[in-house]
Amino acid sequence: MARAQASFGHGESHRGGRMGWLRAATLGANDGLISTSSLIVGVAAANTVHSGVVLAAVSGLAAGALSMAAGEYVSVSSQADSEKADLSRETREQTDAPEAEAEELTRIYVARGVAQDLASQVAAQLMARDALGAHARDELGLEERTRARPLQASMASALAFASGAAIPTILAMLLPQSALIIGVVVATMLVLLVLGGVAAQLGGAPLTRGALRVAFWGAVAMGFTALIGRLFGTVA
């Protein structure tokens, strides 16, 4: 028995299980970093006083984090409601027509390449142990570790955004006006390269391509807002 358990957990590592949180964390941090850095660069390029730049940075951090939290909560709550509705319907179907549900599960396994007799046995054994869990996993594609959790998702998104936005915000507080734009741009580009490379490596993608892709769009965003700030600053 011990040998069987050891062979079952053979230490093989797959990246698919972490794609959800990795994508959310990376997008949140990148969004916070790029949007706040762009805001700082744009406001500073408009010849705004230093205190105004800092106020814009802090406001952007707070507003962005709250917006990410609210948006993620609403989105994931809708997903959770859909999952609950599917599970409730599945529960009713199993109560009203258990034989039909067992046959449905059998057909799923047959379609995956399991022999008819064996598929019927597997369906019967799984339903005897946890009928709803078997149908949720194999019919609906729902697993406990991937279930929608609105509060957790909203808090994680807000934290990820704030973590990225904190870097340019702190720089805006510490750097003098004369070095503000160049300091924020350089620091942001370096952090974007690191974030893009780490995300690419964890996701199994080419490291250089992932790093440059993220840095490129960060540079575009900061350049565009700097241009807007310069134009409006000149007009003012």
C-alpha cells in the first residue's frame, strides 16, 4: 500500500494548476505598475508641482486597487452564481432520475476511450461514493480547487494592483522633480522586464519574449501619457 501511494505521487510538476492565480497576479501587478507609472509620467510632463504628482499617484493607486477589487468581485460572483445553479440542477436531476445520470456519466467515460463495461462500473462506483462530485467534475468541469471564490479573488486583485502601483508611487514621493520622470520610467521598465520574465518562466514560455512583450507595452503607455501631459501642459 505504501509503495502504491508513493508511485501515485511521483513528484511530476505541471504548470496548468497555477495558471489561474499566476495570470491574475501578473495582470494585476502589471496593471498597477503601468497605469500608475503612466499617470505619474503624464502629470509630471504637464509641469505639475511635485505635490500634485504625488497626489495623483496615491489617488491612482487607491482608485485602481478598489476598481480591480470591485470588478473582480462582480465578475467572479457571477461565475459562482452560475456554478451554484448548475450544481443545484444536477442535484435535482440525480434525485429525479439517478439511472439516467449514471448512464450519462458512463457515456462520458466511453467517449474518453474507456470500454463500455468498465465505464459503467466506474460510473457506478464513483456515484456510490460522491455522485454530485463525480458529475460536477466530469460532466460540468467543476473542481473544488478551481471553484469561484469572489472575496478571495477581489482581495488578491486589489493586492496585486497595489503591489505594482506602490513602486512608482514611492518613487514619486522620494525623487526630486528634476529626476522624477526618468527615475520612474527606468524603474518601471526594469520591474516590467523582471515580471514579464518570471511570468514567462513559470508559465513555460520563452523568457526573453515574455519580458520584452510586457516592457514594450509599458513603454508605449508611458510614452503616450507623457505626450498627452506635455501637450496639455503647454496649452495651460
